[in-house]
Amino acid sequence: MSPSNQHVAHQLRLLIYYHLDCNLLRNALFFAGRLHAYEPRATEAAYLLALCHLRLGQLKAAYDGCKNPGSRGTHLGCSYIFAQACLGLERYGEGLAALEKSKSLWVSRNSWNKHTEIRRQPLPDAAAVHCLQGKLSHAYGDTTRAIECYAEALKLNSLMWDAFVGLCDLGVNVRIPNIFKMTPVMTTAMDSGSGEETFVGVLEGSPPSDSFLNKQAHLPQVPSSNDPFGIATNRINGDIRSNFTKSALYEKLNGSTITVTPLGEVTGTETEVLDTPTGSNGGVIAPQDPWNAEWKAVRSFHEGSAAAEPPLAPARKIRTIAGLDMKFGIDAPPRMKASHIRVKSRAHGDSEEMDGVASTISSFMISSMAERKRTVSGQIAQSVTSNATSQQNLNANDPMAPQRRSVRLFNQIRPQGNKFSASTGSLGFKEGRDIKKAKPVGTRRAQLSTVGRVVSGNRKHIDPMDVDSKEGRYDAPTVPVPYNPKPAVSERTKEYESLQYLLDLFTKLGSGYFALSHYRCEEALKIFNSITPSQRETPWVLAQMGRALYEQTSYSEAEKYFVRIKAMSPARLEDMEVYSTILWHLKSEVDLAFLAHEILDIDRLSPQAWCAVGNSFSLQRDHDQALKCFKRATQLDPKFAYAFTLQGHEHVANEEYDKAMAAYRSGIAAESRHYNAWYGLGRVYEKQGKYNVAEQHYRTAADINPTNAVLVCCIGVVLEKMKNPKAALVQYARSCELAPKSALSRFKKARVLMALQQPDQALMELNVLKDIAPDEANVHFLLGRVYKILRQKGDAIKHFTTALNLDPKASHYIKEVMEQMEDEDDEDGPMAG
């Protein structure tokens, strides 16, 4: 008989998930194909097949595989995979439409805190879908919609880092403390229980509530078959409870016998009571709901108060335990099924005894059945209560009765320590010591926690003994501590504290990234330096700090951070294009060439590798080879804006301005906030003499990066060329404030001050500049001219001579200025006379 397609499909789905979890994607794809053949119309089969294609990077196959159910929005998984494939295939409108049609399937989903090592949520929740919508909208050019989607994702899950990065890349002004905080959705998920408290294999649903966990903590647990006493131990809070389903002890209390039914057969006939507990294969059916079974047993106890007392168990031979000379007859309660307890009536004389026992059973949730202690002969000892007015002694068994099987098992077990653990429900003693003489037990309230033991043949109760005394004593069992939810509350508090710690950490990381995305580099460096060393000394944080220094044109300092990154993570590719540009500015040909070869060996298909190779060729002034490398980078990643910008710089170096403008525009299309491309366009227009257009592009770049001194200085240069020296002076002054060590900005400022007939202020700027760039010939030449205007001939000749030595090629021009100064002196001589 061949199996049904349904069962075959179920096995195939298990195999697919197994191979996906093991990252065996080719195997998963193979089995997904088999599943799709069995269920060609099932959306689940189409979803799994498309998922395998997507993880393998086969975007078109994933798009085709789930297009029908995904585009119609009938299956959330198919719509999500379809939208992801559309993002990679640049079909943004189709992806947005598919997610919008399936909105009813995901708008109320929340999977936060439900992903653990043993459980997965295979379908996305609302936060993940909103984040994907934001990416699609951003790529589609709908910036407003993208911002809304990213904001919705962060409202649902404040730890959706991808959405936060998207907002920063769009240049949105956000308040970081309002983002990285506990959201109502997260609070609800935390209150409902952590994901680790769920069962293995659960894919959907929320974690069990605390009431369910507390209930499970109170349930009696099934003891192992190696326990001769048949007493289950619940180790939650040290609470020891008798297993109520192992009811030989219960049988002696309520006079009922237990029906042991073979597996798969339910009858009402009585069978023999087992003396020892059976394992899972022992033929005893445990109740499906132990909690309900306990209360059924309690109810049957009350109903059987008028029933007749059943006969006692067969008499057995009593043996003595060596070293103690004590006789034990302890029953091992078998497993019971509460629904098959047959209640028999008791004699009228036992009604008073039954009242006390029934009151004890009614408080089962507080004091468990472990409090009912056996006598040494195997009978049940009566508990001493505060409201009891009299005690009735139990009838002693025949001392010649044969020993019970449980005692024989007990005799085979020798105690290893000074006493048995209370969790085993056995008697504690010290080997080789005599038991102290028993004393009557009073009815004081202080003795509520102890239960007397009755020795066979002696009606007196035994006083609890102190195991810490010098004599051989044993501890009387104490009342188990009731279930206390404090540990759970403490654990929940720890979870909240750990989550709050992460939120604080992400607040700092987010604040630093936000400051850097708005090019507030000094602020970003301060924030990143305030992070704990364990988090700061990571490649991602060090890369952000290196980028901040790079934006400040502190190339030597930035290089140190990237050297540390390479030592920590030699195979890291992210931000290596920035590192190669830093080496280009530092003119480190050897280091740049080594970096290019190293990255190329790591991944020849990464755009960062080809950018590094192109920078290496550019530093060697091989612009044609550099252009080929940058074009290869853009082919590998059409959204890699920096490669387009570098390509435009090489075209400018070759004076190919039209091609340069096309490259810069491609970079802006890939990333609208890429200020380097805006700067490149302004530079091309400046070279073409279109100063008004150049100023516009420079200002656009400066609006994106207002802290870049070079952009501000470029605006001043264009204004100066447009015969507007006062406006240019404002820009130069601002540039010097942004970068006090910028030699170019200060030099241009001094030159404009000289043009505005302000030689004293120009001299102050040049003296500062002389310390910044002491070997610059233009600085000394300009100093000579200032001293000439101030009629300080000696200082003027000194700086002219220094400039002549530093730049011999300009000797003709410098000598000409010096001769003019001598001619002016000759003209002033007769006039003075």
C-alpha cells in the first residue's frame, strides 16, 4: 500500500527545514523541487521553493517561483519572498504592491522575543515587512513613504537596526532616545514570557503565561523506576510532593483500590495493586491531565467517606536493617489512574479519622501528600494539627507478617551519608547509632511542621531528633515551602535589565552613527569613545571612528584605526574603499598596492577590491587603468555610489568633463546624499567657467556635509572668481573655523584680506599659516608681499629669499617682485630728500 501524498509532503517539508537550518541550500532546493512536484498547487510548496532560490542568490528564479501567490497576496511567505526578489531585480513597484495586498496577513503579527535556539518564526512580522517596504520605497524614489515605513518598523521593534540606518541615510532628523526604548509591543512580549520557556518544535504562538508555568511547577512528577519508594520529587523551590498518581499511599488513606488498565484498554474491573512503580512501558496508563487527575482523586476521597474499608495488604515477613535493629514495612505506591479509583465505604468508627484526613486532602495545594509519613511497619501515621482534640492510634500490624517488597529493595540500598535526603521521603539516621527514646508529641502549634512516627508495637510518637547533636538523631521532615513566584519575578527583572542595557548600548551606537551620517564628526568621535572598551574595540565601531577622522581630513589618524581593523578582521571588506582613499591621500604607494592585492585575493567580485586597485593605479598616474577598475566596480554593484565618484575624478584628470559629469550624475542617482558627487559636478562646472552653476552644486554638497571645510572653501573660491571678495571672505573664515589646521583655507583668507587692503589681519593669518606649512613657498612669498606693503623691507627680503630657495622654478617671478621693491625705494629717496 503506497503512502498518501499528504504524508510524503510532510516528510519532504521536514527535510527541507532540516537542510535550511543546516545551511545545506542545494539539498534544500532539491527536496523543495520534489515537494512542489507532489503539491504543485500548494502555496507552501511554492514558498519553500522560492525561499531556497532566494537564499542561493537566484533572484529571478525566486521571483518566478512565488509570483502567482505572492503578487496576489494570498500567502504571506510568498509575498515577502516576492518583494525581496523585486528589491534585488529593481522591480520596486511590484514588490510594494504585493506587500500591500497581503497586509491583512502581517499587520497584526509580532514575533519579537519569540526566536530562540530551539524555535523559529518562519514568516515575517509587521516590523520586518515595514522595514522591507521602506527599502523598496527608498529605492523607488518615494522618500516620504520610505520614512513612514521605517518609522513604523521602529515603533513596533525599536531594535530594528536596518530601519534606523535607513532613516539616517535619508538624512532624517530623529531623536535617538525616542527610538531605542521599550515599545508597548516589546513590553507585552516580555510580560507574556520569554521565548525560552516554550516547547521544542513550536513554530507559532506566544509563550506560555506565568500561571501556566506556576501550574506546571505544582504538578507531581513521575518518579523513575529506580526509586523503591515511588515518591516523586518536584525540585521547584525545594518542594517535595508525593505523586498522587502513585496511589498505594492514597489507597490506605481513602480505602480505595486502583484499577490498572493495560495500554489501549479501559475497563472497570479491579486488578492487583502493584507494589513497585512501573516505568513508561509498565502497562500503567498515566492520566493525560495530571492536574485534573489530582482533583478527581481528592473529590473521590470525599465521596468515599461512607464506604467500607478494604482489607489490608497481605502480611509479609519483616526484616531488620543492619545497624539499627529497626523493622520497616514501607509500601511503594504504584502508578494510578485517577479516573479508575473505586471508592469503598468505611466503617462508622472511622468517621472521625476520615474528617481529619479529608481536611488534609482539601489543602493539597499548600501541603502536599509528602507530609503523610509512614510508620516503620508501613502504616500511615496521623498528622498532629492545632485544632485536633484527640489522637487515635493505628492498629499495629502483625509483627510476624512477611516483609514487603519495598523493604527488601530498601535493604539493598545503604545510605552513603549521614542521612537520606528529604526529597526521597526516607528516614534519616546515622549509621552505628541508636535511636533516641521516643517521647510523646504535644499539640502545640509549633509542632505543626512535624509528624510523629509510630514504631511497630509501640503506640508512642517519636519526638523529632536533631541531626546536628552529638547523639545519633535524625531530622523530622519539615513542611515544604509553598510555591513562591519570587525567583520568576527576579528572572523577569534580569531580563528587563539586560534588555535595558542593550537599549542603552544601541542608543550610544545609534547616536554615534546618526552624528556621523550628518557629518558631525567631532560629536560622533566623542560618543564612540564613551562606549565600553569591549564594544568600542570592534571592527564596526573602529570603522565609524576612522570614517569620522577621514571626513575631518585627519588621514594619518584615520589610517591607525583601519590598521587596527585589518589586524582584528583581516577578511573584512566593508569600508576598505575609504581605507584605500586614505592611503591615496597619504601617497603610500606600497601600502596601497599591498591592500589592493590583499582585498582582491579575498573577493574578486567585491566592488571594494576594484576601488582599491583603481586607487593604486591612480596614485601611479595611470588614469586609464584606474578607470577600468572603477567601471568594473560599478558593474559589480550598480548602487555603489563611491565608485562612480572615483570614476568621475579620473575623467577630470584626463580632462574628459562630459564623461566626468555622467559619472557624477550616476553616483547621485545611486545615492542622493553622496556629497562627493555633488562636489565633483561643481568642480567640473568651475573648470568650465560656469561659476554660478558651480556655486549651486558646491552649496548642495555643503548642505549635506556642513562640516566639510573643503566644500566651504570651494564656495569661497567661486565667489572670489565672481568678483565678490567680501562674500568669499565669509566663507574662508567659516572654513578656518571648521578646520583650524587647513592651510588652503587660511592662505586664501589671507590673500582676500590683502585684496581688501587689510594687511595687518593678513599678516596675522600668514604667521599662523607659516607654522602650519613652513616649507610652502607660496606662504613665504605672500609674507614678503605683506611686509612690502607694511614697508618692512628687511622682513620682506628675508621671506622672498626663503620662497626663492623653496621654489627655484618661480625664481624669475620672485626676483621681479624684489626688483620692484628696490625701484620703489629709489623713487622714495629723492622725495624724502
